[in-house]
Amino acid sequence: MTPMFNQYRQFKAQYPDCLLFFRLGDFYELFMEDAEIAARELDLVLTGRDAGAVGRVPMCGVPYHSAENYIAKLIEKGYKVAICEQVEDPKQAKGLVRREVVRVVTPGTLVEPRLLEEKRNHYLAAVCQGKTGFGLAYADLSTGEFAACELQGAAGLRQLLEELGRLEPREVLLEPGLETAPGITEPLKLQGAAFQAYDAKAFRHPEAYRRLCQHFGTHSLRGYGLEDLELATRAAGAVLQYLEETQKTSLGHITGIQVYFPGEYMTLDPATRRNLEITRSIRDGSRKGTLLSVLDRTVTSMGGRMLRSWLERPLIRLQEIQARHEAVAELVENPLMRAELRSLLQDVYDLERLAGRIAYGNANARDLVALKHSLVALPSLKILLGDARSRRLQELRDQLDLLDDVRDLIEQAIDDDPPYNLNEGGLIKSGYNAEVDRLRKAAREGKGWIAALEVREREKTGIKSLKIGYNKVFGYYIEVTRPNLHLVPDYYMRKQTLAGAERFITPELKEIEEQVLGAEEKVVALEYQLFTEVRQQVAREVARIQASARAVAELDALASFAEVASAYGYVRPEMNDGDEIWIKDGRHPVLERVLPEGSFVPNDCLLDTRENRLLLITGPNMGGKSTYMRQVALICLMAQAGSFVPAAEARLGVVDRIFTRVGASDDLATGQSTFMVEMTEVAAILHAATKRSLIVLDEIGRGTATFDGLSIAWAVAEYIADPERLGAKTLFATHYHELCELEGLIPGVKNYSVAVRERGEEVAFLYKIVRGGADRSYGIQVARLAGLPRAVIERAQEILTTLEQQEGQRRSRREAAMARARQPVQLTFFEARPHPVVEELLSLNVMALTPLEALNLLYRLQEKAREQR
């Protein structure tokens, strides 16, 4: 086996689960099975290389300067890549060039700007389990964000899945044993997250605690709130160890860890995030057509990420909500301040990720210049906010660290227009370092000396075509064409013969060459050294840069809310800790932007936990029921995220959770039918909702037989509306018109319907929600609008007429039976021969029957009565 291939095998043995990119000159080469995988996945030509005794092995490679794109494709396909670099100059190596694995690239550890979405975080997460629940930690390596929480008790797994659904991590480290738990792995598969069982030792509390203390330079974790949170500490320790193992460099931009509790924010389960299309469209998973697409007018990447996080995790503390609203209101009322603020922010680069790259050690000179340009805007921002009235804007102004020292250092040291690569020179500004200036002068003047020498040699020799050239092999040389060779003087020393010329050197030329080339090489090396020193000085101020970055990001997000509110006519909602949701002329924030200007029909809403607990909404398909319910939910979410809302007026009590059960689809991945998916989601809602929750239910029970569906829908409505059981504010859309009877039976239930205008067989949907239930669903009219053939429509009308007649007869009998069942005291107790049906009715406790039991019992009694008639 050749020495080089033996070296390769040693590194491959250390990283068996990675594709090893092995640096050979200007290429990264892959061998054996790695080469076969890479050739297949990247569409590369598979060749071979002699490996000594083992013979010829498969090989493929990619140029080092374009490797980033190839690595990104492999990561996207779920692979991990180990980068093995040459860590010494091959020219100076004695024997085999020394190499080291300098980084392992995984789905959760990308930091390259071109591989990251600008306005979205890129998380690595870790999950562990204990006797009392789960620990969860996550980090964004590109920004330095690091957070952890615990999810305790019977609801721990549900809360864990809700958090993973919010974070959408690209990679998840699981404590050994959890990788076989389908309750965790199946949702991760659906999200497209890479996951693996990770080192059990990393999840042990003593090791995790020690590692975190060592990283933060503390004796305890009490200052971070982790001291008594064992599960959160274990998960955080695993994340940190994985980052240290894979990155093999400083993680100085991870300057702290945020401990949070899910109950501190509005909870949105995965179904609700999907149904409300907050950040991802149901149709194609893109951002288009989402709430985020409407509200995000941020001008910085970090502002976009913060606004997204606000929508994914709305507030529930009234004071914090009102503080955001106050700031947004000031920016709405002061359009000049808002315009200037947004103009200044346009000059600010992504400070969070710039700071991350600087601390990480892979920032180039252009990154430092971008940081300098960003910092130049901070003094003007601070001055602009000098007269701010709102408390939050004042706080953000005070949090802005101008970082004058960092800006001045970069201004003095780094050239204003440096090259992208760090090994080309041109990094350091003239006047910063005397030795750099001297070497540059030597290199510059040396080239002038060579030009002068060329002129002198032409005059001496009389060879007019004589020229001095340069290549990397021979350095500088004098080239003479063949017809003039007889004029070459004796002190010319021949170096190379060409077809039409010969090349020579002279002692004077070599002397000048040493000065010129020596100066150029030295200045490039010195500039790189000085640049790294400057970068290290800036890296020591990363925590300050991050603090200013957070303030700038929040200013951007608040300005975005204000810009949208001003453009679209949103109003500031009146927030309180009460239980009422009152909206006047509310609009759907996304749909109104799609429809022609002014064509969206606004609607009112009144919900509380007293007389308006459950609004039962009936009416035709396409009439606007789902839009109405979603817009109420979105208005509540927007308000608690800090945004103004699309309405004429709004008075909103804070809700702790929003639940939605909308739409129907089979879950093929888990083998669940439409009805099973529906029932599972409804069960989760009934178990997790509180009196402060908002529930949106659309067409419960339609996935099964009519009577079963009606019974379940009735029972669910009863359960939710009962203040002793739940009593949550609920919007309940249904085609079961029988449920309209609930308004008279259960306090707090109110009937509403979608207004329709009929003209013969034609109907016009008015999209207005009005008081009272609907008695028709207009299904055939909707089918006509959808374009079904006329023959099908006419036949459907005939069948409907027959069915309605039969149903009318059945309904009359059911109502009569129900009336008798509700009034058992009117039956006589003194008949000589009591009817068995009457006897059974008298023995019933009607108030204890569920709707399903009552319907089944009535059916059986009816059959018995017919038999004895």
C-alpha cells in the first residue's frame, strides 16, 4: 500500500460514517466506496488509482475551489462529509505531506452563507429522556444562538413534538434508545430532519455539566438558569460536544445559553402551523401565500429571522405584547422616522452571521469590510431613536453598542476593496504597517527595474525583439528569437529551448528576481498574518456585536410590522387578560392580498367563555366558513406576535393556545385513514386545550357514517361548550344541521351561518357571517359552479328530492320520539297492560344519555314498537 493511501485509510477509519474529502493538490479526492457514492450522487466520472499492494481502487474528485457546491449536494442528500486538508506546504514537506481532518460537515452544522437561507435559522438539536420527561437543546452554528428547555409530565412528548415542529431542525441527536421510538422518529422523518443516535456519554449529566461550564468559563450553570434542570443540561451538553467534535475550531460566538419554558409562549401544534399556513404553504411547502409572506417586509436577514420566530412563538405576557404594540404604533404614527430607520437598516449586513464567521475563523477580508459598513450605520440609528417615546424603542436604542473601536480598527487595517481569497495579498491598507509598505514598494519598483533592464539589454545587444518574461517554473527569463541568436552575448546563460526561440538568464536578472519575488511572497505572507491578528481582535468583541445585532434585528421586525400596518390599513388591537375576542370587520390577512383591492368581505366576531363560548357555523361549501375561522385565529396570533391586525377594531383577550382541525387527508406514512387522523387530532385538542384556548374545528365527523359522524360532532361540541369540562372559545363549522339544536340545549352555543342569495336554481355566496343556522348546504349548486355535466346535476336534484322526502318522514318520527323521550312524566303509570316500549322509556335516565346512545336507543325502540303494532 502506498504511503499516501495508507494515510487516507487511517483518516477514513476515524470517520467511517462520513464521505472523506482528501486534499491532493488542487483537488479533493474520494476513494473506494466513498468514490462510488460520490460519483453516483454527484454525477462524477469514476476513475481509478494505483494503491500499491491492494491494486487499483475506485477514485473521483472535485476541484477544491468549487467543493462547497458539491458538499452542499451531498449534505442535502443526507450524507456527512469530513474535510481532510493539507496542513503544510507541499514544497516544504519532507516526504508525505501532513494532513488533518479540519471539519466535519453535517446537515445541522452548515455555516457557509451560500448554503443557508438568509431569513431562516439552521438548527442542530439534541433530545434526551428521563423519568420525568424530555430534555431538548438546539443551536444555530451560523449565528451562535443556543437554547434549552425541559418538557415534563404526561404532556412531555406532545410538547417535545410541538417544539421540534416549531424549530424544524435540520439534524437531531437522539440519546441512545430514542432512535427506535416511532413517536419521535416518525415526525422527524415527515419533517425531513436527519437524525441519529449519538454518544451516550455526551448525554450523561456530569460530563454535560462539566463541558458547559468549561465552555462558558464558569464554576456553575446557575447564572444561565440551568443549575437545577438536569434534562436540559444533558441535551445542551450533547449539542456542544457534537459541535466541538465536528467543527474542530473555536465556538467563541456561542457566548451563552437561553433557558426557556414552552408555557411562556403561545403554543401552536404542528397541525395548527400547517392549517394556518404561518410560514409554509400547504400547497407546495413554500413561503408564498403564507402569513409570513404578508408580514415580512424586513430589510435585513437577521430581522427576517426574528420576525419569523415571533410568528412561530407568539407572546402570552400582556405587558410584553403591549410593549411591541406601543413601538409599532409609534413607527406607524411617524412615517418619516420609519422611512429613515428602514433606509439606515438597508446598509446593515447580517451581523449575526458575520460575527459567527469571525469567531469561527473562516471570515475573509470582505466580511470584515461588511462588518465595518454595518457599524457605520449604528450612530445614525441611535441618533434617530433619540426622541423615541415608546419604552421598547428606548430600550433598543440603549442596547445599541456603537462598537467604535471595532469599526476604527477595521477602517485602519483592512483595504476598502480586498480580494475574496486571503492568499493573494491586497488585504492590508497602506499606512497600517511599515513593513508591508516597504515590501510593496520593493515589489513595485522591482518590476520597474525589470522593465528598465529589458530596455538596456536591447540597446546592448541590438536585438530589438528581445523581451523579458516570467513563468512559475523558471522565474524571470530573457527570450531571443532564433534569427537573433548570433547576437546573444557570452554572459547570457541558456535555460530553455523553444521551437522558435531560446530563453536565457543573467546574473543581474536573477538578482532583481530575488528582490521582486521575495518581496511579493513576503508581503502576501505578512498581510495574511496581520489580517488574522485583526480578525482575532474583532473576534474578542463578538458578544458586543451580537448584542447590537439583536437590537437591530428587533428594530427591523418592528418596522416591518409598522410598514405592513400602514400599507394595508391594520389597526392596533386592544389587548387585555380577559376572555373576550371581539373583532369588528375582520379580514383574512393573506386572502385579502390575493383578491382584487376592496373585494374581500369583512366579518365581525364575538367569542367569550360565557354566552358566546361556541359559535356553530353552518352554510354551503365555498361560502367562506373556513376563511372566517382561520382569519379569527390569525388575527389573534398576529396580535400576540406584536403586529397590528386587519380589522376596523379589535378587543382581544390573550389566548394561551390556538388549535385547528381543518381539512381531511389520509396519513399514508403511518397508515392512518382520514377519519383516524381527524379523531387523533380532535383527541389531542380535547386533552390539551384550556379555558384560555381558541379552538377552530371544521367539519368534525365527516370521515365516517352519517349517524356516527353526527354523534361524535354532537358529543365533541357538548364537551367543549361545557364549562365544567372545558369551556374554551370555539369556532365550530359543520354540515350537520341537526347540531343547530344545541343552541337551545347548551348555554353558550350560538348559531351562525353564511349568507346566501338565491335566484331560482342559482345561488350567490355573500361571504357574510350572520346570526342563525342554515337549513341547506347548497351542494348541488356548488357542483354546478364546479362544472359537473348538466345530466349529473339534474339527476342529483331528482335524488335529492326523493331523499329529502324520506328524511322528512324519518325526522318527523324522530322528533316525535324525542319529544316523548324528553317528557316521560306525561306517560300514564296506570295502564292495565303497560306497553313494553313505554316501560323501557320510563326506566331511562334521559339526562345521562349521550347523543350516540340516545340515537341508538330510539332506533331500537322504534323497531320494537313496529313489531308489536
